[in-house]
Amino acid sequence: MNVIQKLKGSSLTLLLGLCAWGLQVACTNDDPVDADIVAGSQSSLNAACDQWRTARADWEQTEAFLFGAADKYSIDPHTDTWPVDQAALANILRDPEIMADIDNKVKLLNSGLLGYHGIEYVLFRQGNPRDISQLTDLEYRYVCAVAKDLYQATCVLQTTWSGATSGTRYEEAIRYLASHNSLDDDGNVTGEGLNYTNFGANFKQTPSADYDSDLDATVQIIEGARDIIAEVAGSKIGLPWSGQDDSSIESPYAYNSITDFYDNIVGCRNALYGAVGATTPNEKSLLYFCLNAGNPTLREQALQVQQQLTTALEKVAAMKRPFALYYTDASVETAITALDNLDAALAAMEETLQTYAGNATVEAQCKIINANYVDNVVVRLYTSLCDNAEKLYQAIIKIKD
């Protein structure tokens, strides 16, 4: 994820509270910018909203591994930055030159206008699908371009981790990399070009450009999980709850925040347990190794991770919904505490695991763990992510009759 912390005037401020989520989008049928309402059906718009939620779940689970392609190619900020820059979007819709070539121009837009939240902003109001009678043709054209760009970005994630060298999605990935530049943390273009890299091979075959040893790569599994756990606790939940930044609420238009948080932690469970959807560690997983390595300290730490993971999922699920309206509820602090406890348990396990540096037996086991992680967690989730991003793009196209 990438919350834009440096607000640009008032354009990035989300006014929270029940009334706030009734804000109009950049153009409505009362806006002189575009009085033409899209010729579509409510059922098709509803279907696109359902597919957005499905696609969103995949993305949130992949945030347990935002290293590699998501980081190097700035795909995380490009596809998952919020708040939406509402004023900038209004200006884009008013600009005939941009809208005439929106499929190409969208690649150069600030990340606060794109990705899942750009789509969410157009499709949803107060947790529900928007009324089709309020969706303008300009907004429809814009959201189609954003959804196509999102699909191409997910093609990069899938192919660079699977090591693909041919096929439709490989070609989409190459087109994306050729037409996009790296972004900084504020979503601004840096001018750095993008080259195709096989991140899966770098993770499985060490030493590599990214990792000095197999253990080094295995530790990255923990660090990837800890990064998103800390982000959920400290930023996604913590910033609104503490009153530091109530504009940082994630997925506010679809009221999807708590589902996002929960899926982030499910992604951590996938990573640690070695399989998508796993509820117990499989035999090639990091956690299974820690439970069965013959080290009593490491075993106890792994058991603590399991316990704290279960508790964190329970406490996040129990938060009062929607988070956009109840982000100061007592259940929020309980969830933050559970997430902090999970992070502490992982930190302890990571510290013990690192004492095995240079151990040939452990290195051999880590190689197995890493190969399983890439093939059965990362690539599998990125494939599902890409599948559902493509379905989202098609569903959005079908809004218009």
C-alpha cells in the first residue's frame, strides 16, 4: 500500500463520517463537464463492484511480499495509493486532450488517481455500488483505462516471479515496463527505466542479485510479513484511530477496510504456512521447519507465532464495521494490540532463525522452503491476482451496453 502523506492542498483530504462519504465524484449528471450519462445497466455495475472486491482480496494477500517486482517496478504505489486526488481527477475529466488519449495518458498520471482506489472511487458510494444514473460517460472511459492499466501491472507481477518468457501476459508485462517509469514514495515519476527481471529465480537460486544465501531469502519471508503487519497496525488502522491522519482510511468508498486488513494477515499466514489458503503449516513451509528443527527455543517461538496469528485474525475480524465510520471504536485498539503481539512473536523467531547462518544443513532446507514459497504462494497468488484483474477489466467494460 501507499498512503499519500504529503497532502496537496485540500484535494487529497477525505472528509470522514457518514456525511462525508456522500461526497460527489468529480463529475455527476449535475456537473457541466459532462452531462452524458453512460448507457449501461445497474446489474452490470453491481457485477463490476463484486469483481472489484474479489480482485481486491488477492491484492491484499500479496502485500505479505511487497519486495521484488512490486517494489522495483513501483507497482505497489502505482496500483494501491490513496486517498484519491479528487480535484486532479476532475481536471483530467475536463481535459479533452487527455481524455482523447486516456489509454496512453493514464500511464503517466499521479498514482493517487489510479489502481484499485481510482476504480473504487468511481464505482462505489457508502459501501454500495453507485447508482448507474450518476455515472458519466467520461468517468466510464476513465475507469476502463485505469482497469486496463491495473491488469497490465498484475501481468508484470505474475510473469516476473514465474519467469515467463513468452505468452500474452508476458507481452503485456513488457508493454507495461516499456511505458512506465519508477515512482517515489509520493507517487512521483523518478525517470528510472524498468527492465524485466526473474525475481522467482533470484529467490530460489542463491547467491543472487537479491540474496546472499538461501537463509537470507528465507528470512525475507518473515520480514515481508512483518512489514505488512506493522503497516496495518501502525498506518492503516493506527493513523485514523490515533487521530494523526483520518484521511488514511483504506478502501473507504466500498467500506472494505476491515476486509483489506484481514486479507493482509491471511497473506502472512499463506507465506508462513507455505500454501495459499493453508490453515496449518505444510511440510515445506518456514513455520513447519521452525516447529520441527529440533531447537526447543525456535519451536516455542513458532508456536507463539501460530497462536498470535490466530488471535490477530480474530481481533481484526471482530472490529466494528465499517471502519470508515467506527475507526475510534474500542475494538480497534484491541486489534492493534493483537497485531503488535504477532509482530513481536515473528521478530523473536526471526532472530533465532538467523543464528543458523552458515549452517549447510539449514541452507539446504531453506532452499526447499524458498522454492515452495515462490511456486505455491507467490506465483499462485499473483496468477490469481492477474486472473481477477483481467476479469475486473472485462466487467468494467461490460457496464456500458
